[in-house]
Amino acid sequence: MDYVSTRGSAPALDFEGVTLAGLASDGGLYVPREWPRFTQDEIAAMAGLPYAELAAKVMQPFVGDSIAPDRLLELTREAYGRFAHAAVTPLVQLDERHWVLELFHGPTLAFKDVALQLLGLLFEEFLSKRDDHITIVGATSGDTGSAAIDAVAGRAKVDIFMLHPFGRVSDVQRRQMTTVLAPNVHNIAIDGSFDDAQAMVKRMFADTAMTGRFAISAVNSINWARLMAQVVYYFASALQLGAPCRKVAFSVPTGNFGDVFAGYVAAKMGLPVERLIVATNVNDIVARAIASGDYSCGTVVPTAAPSMDIQVSSNFERLLFDAGGRDGAALAAQMTGFEASKAMQLTNAQREGAAALFTSARADAGDMSQAMRWAFEAAGQVLDPHTAIGLHAARAAEGLPADVPVVTLATAHPAKFVDAVERATGVRPPLPARVGDLFEREERFDHLPGDYDAVAAYIAERATPRNG
């Protein structure tokens, strides 16, 4: 299996190469040259497998010769052995049609753990064979940072620098990052939004003064290996609900578009996905793009669902590339124009390709609170704000066949957003015991201006150079 850039001019890489590289050198994102596909019989044979075994089977076509099948299974067993639920990603039924897929049983209580616990092991696996050191630079709107830090804290040959928007993540999200005091962990709070932080990270990958000195890599969902691991739970939940003999729809709280694009990949691999519902809050650029073809930035509005407070969804580029005919040169020109003007119209091919599987829905604060109350009163389930936005979109979906179950992805534990949950339901969810002392731990982070040069200088002073 080899991988090509969405912008067409970066060299093709194997799985090991794309895992360590993160972003392509031409500014694009890596995708497989072609999608592997399972037959119906092969999918049916996966039913009932423990999660780690299912993960190894689903991911092996993407890994190729980079890791032997037996070794990949060892890595998945180690990654998912730290989860607090034996099913890893259990399904919970809300009513006769609606289900919630709980993705928050990992060590940092968010869906990012499902991918990042494995990604940390993959970094270590590949770096153990090389006399080199990598510098992970990432941006987080809340959950990626803590999950990535937990996955690589204390690991040899890895430094991590994580940017978060100062004052725009929840107290729990911030503390899950800033209380990890391992010497290879560096937390940076910047003035500005998540989009500002993400733009700095992308700029650093194109900054030859930095990439020449440091082997810079990514843990955001721009890294293909992370997105690949998220494909697995679509298979896990669909199999439990009758796949491949029954179609399933998914509603996905969406910020950077990686989680819902993993559902698209699952469909490309043969999983019978009826529909992918892209659920956004009032920062609705992706919902607008899917509904009308208008991919134009507005101003980021801070909300009670901070991981969705995004206007530039990096992984959307992967969909535009695949749905639009895989023309890297054309997409490069299109994205260059977008980066300059912050606005573009999708082509007819892109719109039609997206419409074949995707619909979208937008939820405001009232919609979010109402969905939280409904889940609590109707099913006794306490949901976080992001999941509630997904549930609102799922319940508002029209035109689905009556026999198709709808799975909402529960992306974070409600205790990460106690104030919003309490306002909507009257319930103040406690932190699980495994992180119950979070507010007693020492914090450590540095506050920098929203200035690329200041951030680059900070990293250059502290990172380990190539072959260091």
C-alpha cells in the first residue's frame, strides 16, 4: 500500500513514511492510492471479534508490509488494553432506532484516545529502527492535545509541542494536557482561536528553516495513521447492528472532519453505510459546504462545544480530492485560492460525490441543550455537548429508511463539560475515578502571543534536532 498527496506533487510514501511525516511536503494530506475493499463474506466473518483483533484486520490492508500481521495485533492489544470498558467502544441504545457509540473510555475520556493510543505505539515501533528523533507539533481545540500527550509522554525519541487557544478549552481539557509534566511534553497556550493554532502548525511543515533542523511530525487527524484507526469503530458498531446484511447510518459531531471522513473510508472499504450525517454547531462551514457547496470562512464563535469551534476543517480536503476525481493539481490550485481568500465554491463533481453519502445539520445552543435533556429524560443517558449536537442531527434526519438504525458518535465523556451538562440536565457528572485527582495536580504551560515567529522560536529552542 502506498500513499499519495491530495495536492499531487509530494512523493508517494509507504505506511511507515506517512505515519512519521504527517503532512505531505506539498501542503496536502496523504490518502491511499486506492481504497482496499472487503467482500460481504469477509465483513460477516469479523462479527464477534474482540476489538483489538477487529482493529488489526481492518487496518492491515493500510499497513501493508510496514508491520507484520502478528506484530500489528500485538500493538492493537497493547493500545486498547488501557481502555476502561472491555468492549473498548460500547454501543448504548436510546430508543427503538437511536444508538450512541461511546468512544470515551480511553485514558483521557475522548474519542481521540482510540487512535492516539495506537499512534504513540506506531511512532515508537518505527523510530526504534531508526537513529532519529521526531518533533511532534500539533494544535488542539481540546481533546487531541490531551490524548496525544498521554500517548507519547515519556517515550524515547519523541518531543511533543501542543498548541491550544488560550481560554478556549474547558478546565478539564486544559488540565489533562498541562498536568503531564514529562520532560518531552511542552504545552503552549496561544492568543487566538484553534484555526490560528492549526494554521501555525501547517506553516511549520512548510518552513524549511524548521523542517531542515527537526523531523517534524503530526498527531492531528491530518496524520493518516490516526484517521485509519478511527475507521475501526464504524465496523465494530455496524457489525453489532447487523452489517453487512443491514445498513447503518451515523451522525458525527464534526470539527476537523477526520472522524466523519473515517466513516467515508469505511464505506469505501465495503461497509454498508446508509448515510453519514455531518453535525456542526454554529461554526457551520462544513454543513454549508455540503448543503450548498459554499466553503467560506466566517468568524469563529466560542461555544459550549469547543472542539467544534473551527472554520477550517483540514480533513475536508481529503473528501474534496476523492469525491472530485483525485486530480491533485486541480485541488492544489483550488486550496491555494481558498487559503488566500478563505472562500471557495465546490465543483459539481465534489458536490455530487459528497451528496452520495453525506448530509449535514447545524445545531445552536438551544438544540444542543434540548438533545441533552431528551437523552437524559428518555433514556437516562448523560451526554456531553458535542455528542448532543450529533444526537440533534440524528433525530432531525429525514428520508432514512425505517429499518436503518442511526448511531451517534459520543466523542467525549460528559464530565469534561460539567457546566454545560448541568445547565441542560441538572446533573453534574463526576470525573471517573481514574482521573479524579485532576484538579489537585500541578499545571505547567507557557502562554505565547498568536505569532508564528514566537512559536517557532520557542520550539527551536527546546526541540531535539534530527539525528540528535
